[in-house]
Amino acid sequence: MKQQVSLNDSVIDRNHRIRAAWLLTGIAEPMRGGCVVVRGRRIIDIEERALGPIDIDLEDVVLMPGLINSHTHLEFSGLSSPLSAEGGFVEWVRKVIAYRQERWGDFTSPLQIERRRLDLQLGLEEAVQCGTAVLADIATHPYPLPEVLDAAATHPVMIWGLGEVLGWTEQRRQEMRLAFDGMSEQAKAYCEDRLPTGNDTNQLGNDRSDHNKNDGCIDYRWGISPHAPYSTSPRVIQWCIERSRLSKQVLAMHVGETLEEMEWLANRSGVFADLLERIGVGNVPSLPQWKTARDYLNHLSRAWRALVVHGNYLGIEDWELMAQHREKMSVVYCPRTHQHFAHNRYPLLAMRQAGVRVVLGTDSRASNPDLNMWEELRTVAAGGCGLGGQEILGMATMEAATGLGIANVLGSIEAGKLARFSVAKILEPGHLAVTPKLIWEHLWDRRDVALPQSFGL
Ligand SMILES: [Zn+2]
């Protein structure tokens, strides 16, 4: 790249032809010297060879679809290094709770609120700098913060706030519901303020027409996240599922993350039973339809779209169920977080062969050193997963867009979609003159590629 790559409002009203050393559309073989023609926010054509004058020539870069991070918690972006996993998962959760308390307390002081705003913004900026075009962020109260969303509006990035809900007792359920409704209202108000009159704002984001280039809220969408089986009662989860169905909202839930969770599901024993006892929830009644991970998945399959986060210890029958519902259900693998907890090897290939849609996420800085999706892709490639380059990239692009219900606007470089890209600069020009197959090898090699950036409108 000879120049700082940027698209700005000056290109809105005319066609712009962008040529890249390599173009990876996500749906076709890599094209050497391929071009994308952009008008306004949209891609209007793909050309294997330039059919007209070049406006932007990316001579030493690989141009790819913008990356999709299907699971993160931006609120922990103020952490400079992950919280140690020593002592096991429950111990780590304790550290997370202590960190939250120390950093934000109960959000009563302006300083605490300001610190939170900065943390969210830090994470957002970091993700964008690494070529991320979409973030599915677990949102806890207070959220969203208009200042953060306004900052996001200056970047080519779409944020999903997935409002977290958890708890066992009736009192907690009421508190959570109030907090969630407050966040939803704030999200709705934020979008309504920015929509031209006449647009339907009842279905926040998911089914709206994105054809209006003045739609100021194209990049902010709202969903729901019951936390995990051990922290959230079936009654609350059921409410979240209904909410997802009625409002066409993405639902994300941590399921099958640890062996301890699987033990709790199977026998209501182990560290999670102790934890619930300690926090005063005590013996949780074993409801007939909510005994195994598969029971939870069965219920989640009724959501409008469900992201099953982690799924590290799910079994073959669970995979079969998720495969049956693959149009609406995806599992989110977070490779470096998986390594952080030294879990058993992730059954990526077997899951995919069973027909499960697997997408990728960074999780948060509480379990990952950064929010760079490119490092997640590299980790998968380096792990001998048995997948080709296109399949690996697909988990952070087309598969992920389908999982979130936004494949009509993002996930690949195709006519009609948003002009949101990630660009990877190849450091050794000689490495550009290779076969399509070899370009992947260079892409995954840290010595060959500079940190990808976001590029688009
Ligand atoms: Zn998470």
C-alpha cells in the first residue's frame, strides 16, 4: 500500500474501482489483480481484470471481506493482559467479578461511568484497527452508551449489543428484566433518532431495509444473551428465547464451556453446585426438560438466531441437533481463549463434518491478550485443523454473517453488499507472485503479513 487506504464521502456519488494484488471474495478462488467496483456504501461489481480506470490500486495487499467477531465482551478491554486461568474456571470467574467491582463498582460515580465508556471505546477501536467489520458484544448494564456508538459511527463497523440476562431468584429475574428493558429502550431511542422518518424501527436492525444509504443506524443492532445454564434459570432462558423470536433478535448463550458445567448439568454436583449454594441459590430444581446440554440446545433452537458460545464439551448428538438447525444455530469457537483455559482439543473438524456451522470469536481481554480476529484465524490455521484457507476465513466471514442473519449485507465481497473490507499487506513483494493456493500460506505466516486493517465506508 503506497498510501493510507481510505474511502470517504467523496466517493459516494460515483463508481470507484479498487484493484488489489489479490482479491479474496470469500465465494470464489483468490483472484490475482482482481477489482471491486464500489458506489456509495455498496459493492456494485467484481472484475477478475480491471474493465476501466483504477481509482485505488492496492499493489501489495490482499483484499478480503471485513472480519466478523461473533463473540466478545468489550467491557473488559481495559485489561492489559488476561486474568490468569490458574485455579480453574470458577476461580477465573471470581477474578472477573472482583475486577468488575474494583473498576466500576456500582456505577454510581461519574468516574466509574467514564471509565466504562473508555473501556468500551478502547475495545471497539482495537477491533476496527485489526480489520473487524462486525462485533457481537455481550452487553451488561449500563449499556449502550451513546458516546461509544457515536464513535463507532465514524468507523466501518457494525455492532451488535446482546443484552445479558442471568439469575435464579424471582427478585433477580425482575431486576435483570428491568435492566434489559432499559438497555433495549436506549438502543431503540438511539436508532430512532438517527433514522429518516418512514423507516420501520420496530425490528431493531435485523429485518430492516438496508438500502437507504442515509440509514444512520445501519451499524447498531440489538439482541439478547442469557448467560449460561449454571447462572440462568430455565424460566429466564425461556423468556429470552421468546423475546428473540418475537423481535427477531440474535440470542447468544455460553453452553458446554467447561467440564465442570457438564458435571453440574449431569449430576447437579461439583464446583458450580458449591458456587450456587454459596451465593444462596441452593438446590436448583431439576426440571424435566432442562437436564442435559442437549435439552438447552433444543430450546435454543427455537430462537430467531442462536449463537451457542464455546460448545467445547458438547457431544455428537448435540452436534447433530445443531446441524439440523444450522440455518438458525451456530457454535462460536474462540481459539485463543480455548488455549488460555487449556481445554481439551477443540473438535473443529468433527463438528464441521457433522454439519455444524462453526464461527469464530475472540471472547474478551479477560481471557485473550487482544481482540485481533486475524490472530484467531492464524491460531486455527496453525493448529493442523485439516481445513483449507477458504474454509478457515469463512468462519470469520460468510458463515458468521449467516449465523447472525446478515449475509444479505456482509460476509463476502459480492455485488449488493456493503463495501466493508479487511486488507492485509504482504511484506515481501515476491510472495505476491504465487499460486492461489500458496497465497493462503503467506497470509497465515506472521513474517509475511502486516496486521490487517479495516477499509470501507
Ligand atoms: Zn463470553
